Amino acid sequence: MLHISYNKNPILLADFKLINIFLNLYSYAEKTREDFLEVLNKIKKQIWVSYHVGLKYQRRRLTIIRNEKTVFNKIDDSLTKIEKVFSGDIEQLSLERRFPELHENTKKLQKEILKLISNYKKSLTQWDNKQPCVRSHDKIREKLNVLLESKVGLKPKNQEEIDII
């Protein structure tokens, strides 16, 4: 649970929502993520997070990071399939011998599409490089650790304490 004291009126968020908010930081655009962390930084003196939230966040963050990276791989795979359509499927139609003009138009189309795909892949690589990787330093985790230092509840001593929560 997140407890924020604001003008003596606490704001409470259920654990599962807070876990998702923290994990969604990995899928936000960089500017959105920075804005959110900036807001948290402004109210950090009023924040308290349950141990359960921190634990679930730590357990799930690598899966979320991996899933976000998978998106870029899937896009790249899809673009590669489009490229292969020209080198495989259309080549099998023997347009050059059967319909020379259509073949020339197809070659022009192929050239334009491959150029667009190449440019898009460059853009994709830039976005992919901005996303955290499971093997690299996790800046999001680092920022949350700083913001939530001494703001996380104690670990439950036993199952009975967990059941009470």
C-alpha cells in the first residue's frame, strides 16, 4: 500500500495498483517516466510503501523488462518477413520474364520499401537502446530505490502477520 500524506489527508493506493504503477515505468515513454519520477520526488517525504509492494516489484521487474525488449524483437522480425517477401515470394512469380514492366515497377517498390524499412529499423534500434535491459544497469530501479529509501515497511515476521494484512 502506498500512503501519501498530503495536507493531512492521506492518499492510499492498493498494493496491486502500486506494483503495476512501478512496473509500468518500464513501458512508459522516457518523458512520461521522468515526469512521474519527478512528481514522486516532490512528494517523497510523504510516501510510505509496504514491504509487499517492494518485494513484488523486485520479483517481477526483470520479466517486465524482458517483455518490453521482446516487443522490439517482434517488430524487427516482422520487418524482416516483409523484406523476404520480395526476395522469395515475388521472385518466384518470374515477373521479369513474364511481365517485364510489372517487374520494373516491383523492383522500384522493393527499393522504396527496403529503404523505409532500413530507416525504421534505425529508429527502432534507437528506441530499443533507450529501454532498460536485464543485463544492464537499471536506472529506473535505482531512482525508485533513492526515492523510497527508508520508506518501505518491514518484512513480515511470519505467515500470521501476512494473513493479517
